[in-house]
Amino acid sequence: MQQRIDATPNWSQQIITPKARTSVVTRSRVARHGSQPNTRPSSSGGEIMLPYRHHFAPTRRSESYSHSAPLDESRSSRPWPPSGFRQDEALSAADAEELISAGASTFKGYWDEIPNAPSGYNRFYAVMDSEHQSRTDRASFQQYAYRDISLNMAGAADSLFPWLSLEQPCMAYAFGKSAGTTTLNYWVSKSGSGNPPIKFAGVVKPRKLKLLQILDRLQHLESGLEEDDPEEMYRYLYSTLIEDPEQFGQQPHYAMEHQIADLIVVLTLPTWIDFANPKNQVVAKYFDATVQHKKQEFFHQLLLSVELYVRIHSKSHTDKAKRKLILQLPPTIAWDLAVAQRWLENMSIKKSRTSHHQSTFSFELRSKARQKEALKIFAATLKWPNMDEIEYVLEEQDKDEKPLEDRSADAMSWFSGIILPGKTLSWLIMNSLIDCDRDTGEALKYLTHIHHSAGFQYRANTYWSSQCIVGKVLGAARGVKQVAGWIGPCIYTPDLKRTECVRIKQHECLDAKLTPRDVEHMGIRTSPLGPPELRYPIDDYEVPMPDTDDVTDVIRMERLSFVRAKEQPTSKKPVPGAPLVFDAAIYFACGGESWPMTLKYDVDFINAFPCHQGPHVLFFDYKYKAIKIDDGLVDIYDWGRQSRRVGSRPTSSRSSPGKKSTALTTANETAHTQVKKVLAIEALGVSDNEVFARAWCAHHGHSAIVANIKETCMACAIREAYAACVSVVIFTEGGKETEKDEGVSC
């Protein structure tokens, strides 16, 4: 067992020597299959990176480029050729680094083999070479409680490094700075593997316990483990909790590492709750269960998990040793530790005696005040229509009102703070908000993280999960915010009842899934310079610029449409009032015409990483086609074919989507070889222009980079599209200041 824990992954990344530099003036195309050994940067998001396994240091530029700076508004474009150079000259490597690469966004990809997993199970990550707190593509957490959506068990509690999070992809990177968007790292990580099948065989078994014994021990462990008395540690563990397989042998398990290994074996028994399964991640339904045996089973598993947790975090263990162990644990055990950690952080057990000398236990919700404040901020950000009711209920001054945590299992999970990392948090906080508003009635009680492509209408607004394509598209609309995985308030639709919960029919995205080669070679194939050379011809570069003078203002969202899907979910036990499945569409008005865009594909919009003092130049081999939002975009039906993507796409709006996006690729083909040209959509001006561009992507099945030209330039955004292996970039200004919240009901 110990050998399995300490196993080191087999790092088998292929290293290809870069092509030799030459002094030939005619440049070659980007070596899109090339590779260089990469090292994770020493800083990201303003935090200290943990050391990584590679032994090569990345090229670093001036420290000033890690800080945010707006695009230069004093000029319409970067002077090119640079001052002192002619168009037919070439730059030295040093000059090219300063004049072309300085301040440009650079992207690096990494992949890990999952420890103790069969071959082919990998995790993918992408980082920005110069990421900083003020220069990031991630949305910040509006309230500390929202950070519980992610959990880093192998480092500092406030660090957000994607390769150290329990949940994969790392949810700290799930939300981009613009509503409805995600980040490059999250997009890349989605192509990684899920939890691998791992089998453990052991002879250690748990002993039977009464619930009062379990609760008594849990209360005792709140003050820590009796590390100063190893005899007592051994005695309690093996006489009360589990069996010692060497009890009658010559080597009883007094050593901490043996006790850790035995607890891991016990917790791998298939009879325990698998918290890695999303269906089991509303934890309160177990510890607040009315069925006694379910409650006892949960607390028994929790106690064993806490015993394991406190031993791993023993003061005798170094941070390096803890990190090494935790990163190699089987997923089910890691999730058990997550439950233990969240319990110890947020729950306290109180023991008292009755007049009949019987012990009683009660629970103190240590983080309830924080959770209440976070819920209030959540509601206010979404401009909840019944805010007065929410504030009144959260005050808990009315004795006739039910306690907040007793309203549902979701509410108990939220207000207790026993929240597992991952997508569940978004649904717990929304359902808790609904539980606190009696005017929602019974219509909104069916929201669940199991059906993530969902949303609802309440009074004059609609609200959508950030995992739902309707929310991803409407995130660009005026007055719309994103908070804790929800997007709103969005426009009203007459197709739904005043209060109604719905599920949206959305097909799998048509973009190809990334391979390890796509990820590993990201940095070299998206270099601002192109392939490495001794000299860099000036004529190989241009300064692409969007047209900010001639911007249309004639496209408007006309209405949000929902049509009941022909196929509805079937169940052996139909639930009265359960939400129906709808096909969603947005109708746009333009020049007296109505343009319908069906939101049928579950595409993603990736928030572009900010660059420093652009615009930057673009190497000739990063091919793109620029098009204005009102200049023929609506007539493009086959961009997949135009961009030379392998395979075919629907050729008309009436075509049915393919069953699987994998039909677009051939065996062993990399995703980046399918993107030969990028469509650069100029959706500047009012917010409805960006909504239309996003809707067009959802209609045709193209994920896209969303680039705000106030933060990044056209060249850097196009290269990020090549890094992500997507063929569309949407350029936006984030709407106009004069729009404010027009058309949004408060």
C-alpha cells in the first residue's frame, strides 16, 4: 500500500529539438508541430508557484511586462516598420524580442499523467507567461465564501494553482472576467481525462461503532491528534476504529505511515459513499438525514476520513511530504479528505448531558454569518426581484420563520459551509436563495447540479447557469452580471411562465478535443516571433487593427424564444411539475429584418488574456479573416470548412447537429492542425453586437476567444485562438457606457 502511495508518475513528454536558426530572409511557416521543453513560470496570478518537475527555465522578459497597462490610445496602430528600420530589413534576435515579443501575451501548455492510473489518463493545463494579479483572464471572487468552489489540498489554502486542485478542471479558473466566459486554462483542462478506475485490495476492516461514540471522537479531534502519546494513538485506532493486520505479528503498526496506509485501505472499501460522484456532493443530505442508518454511515466514514486527515497533516510531516502524498492519493480518498477538511473548518460539535445523565450532541455552524453575507451579495449582484424579502429572512429575527439551514439539504450545505469543490457550489447558493424567498413557490425547486444546462424565469427576469449556453450568450448583454456560477438578470421571455424552471437542449460542441501534443507544443507554435531564426524579416509581420470608426448600431435583440423540445426526459417515476426541456433561440432585428439564431451547441467563450501596451504585430502565418458584425456574418454557414477544419459541418441552419464532435477528426489527429485560419469578428459598439456574435457561434458550433480591445490587441487574441485550437475570435468593447442598465428590470 505504501508503495502505491509514493509512486511517481511516468513523465514521458516528447521533446523535439527546435529547427536551426538561419539567416535566410524568406521565413518559413510556423512549426505547428514543434516543441521545446517548458517550465512552469515562477509566478502566476501574483502568487508563488510551487516547483515543477522540469529542469529548464523559461525565457523571461522585463519584469514590467507582468503588470497591467492599457492599450496605447495615443496612436491608432504600432508604427511598423519600427523607427530606424526599412520594410525590407530584418531584425536581430535581440531587437525582435524587444520590438515584437515585449508585452505580447505568451501561452504555455503542460500535461501530467495521472498518478496510479492506466496509460492515457492525463491532466492538461495552460498558463500565461506573464500572469499577474492585475493582468489575468480570470474573474475575481466577489466574496471569500465563493472560493470554496475550488480546493487546493496540497498547498497554501489561498493558492489557486490549477494542477494542485482536487477538482479537475480547476474551478478557480472556470469564470472569465467577462460574464459568460471561461479562461484558457479551464478550456484546455476540459480536454483532460476524468477520474481513472483504480482498484485497491486490502485486508484492513473497520470496526462497528455507535453514533454517540463517533460524535464523541469527532469532537475530541477538533483539538487535534494526541501526537505526543503514540501508544494512545495506536490503541484507539486499532482497538476502536479498525483492525491491525499485524496485531499478532512482529511489527504492529505504530508508525504513522502504516496507520495512514491502513486508513486508506479501509476507506477504499466500495460500501462507503463515493464523494467523487457528483450525485453524492450535496453532503448535508447525509449528515442531516432523517434515516438513522444513512446518518450513521456518513459519520462513520467522516470519522475515518478525519483520522486520516489529521495524520497526514501531522506536525512531524514536512509540506513537501504532505504534498507528495496527497497528489498521489486515489480520487475517492482525496474527496474523503475534502469532506474532512471542510467539516473541521466549518462545523463544531457540542456535547452536553441531560438530567437523566444521557449525552446529547448539537452542531454549531461556525461559518454561518459568512455564508449569510455571501448569499446577500449574490442576490444583490443578480438584482434579485424580491430583495426586501431576502434581507428580512437573512436577519433571522422572526421567530415564526424556519431557521435558514433547516429549509432544505441545499440550504443546510450552504449555511453550514460543508461544500465540496466543483460545480455544486453554484447550485447550493442559488437554491438557498430560492429557499429564502417564499414567493418563488414550488416552481423553482427542481434546480440541480446534475442537470447543469438550466435556468429559470422569475417575475420579469431570467437567470441562467454559467454552464448553460443561454447564459453564456446572454452574458454579453447590457446590465448582466456573473457571480458564483450564475448569470443574470437577463431579458424576460413571454414563452415561459412568470415563474418557471427550464432545461435547455444543447448539443456537444463541434470543436476538436485537445491532445497531449496540442498542449505540450502550445508555446512554440504560438510564439509572437514565429519559428526561431537568427534574423526576423520586418515584412513577415503586420499590425492588425479593428475598425473603431465605422461601428454599427443597428443590431438589437428582439426576443428570447423557447420552443418545447420534441423529446422530453422519461423516468420510471414521473415527478409532477418537473422542468421541461426547451430549444432556445434569440431573434435579432437588423435593417427591418429578423435574424433568428438557435442556441443549439454548447460552445465556450474564452476570455482573452490582457496584453501590455499593444497593439502588437502578427506573424504572417497566423492567418485570419476579419469581418464586421453587420457585413455578411449572418450568411456564413460553413466557417468550419473555410477555416480548413477536417470533416464537415452542417451547411444550413436547418441541418441537424452531428452526434459527436469526434466525427470531425481522424484517429490520432491533433486539434491544432485543424485550425488553419481564424475568423476575427468585429463586434464593437453596443452590447447587442457581441450577443449576436456569441449567438452565431452557438448556432454553428464554434467556441471563440472573446477579446476586449481595451485590454488586448488583435494580434495577441488571434494567437490565443491558435493556442486554444479554436477558429473564431470576437472583438468587443464590453458595450457602451451610455447603455448602463437599459432594458433590465430591477
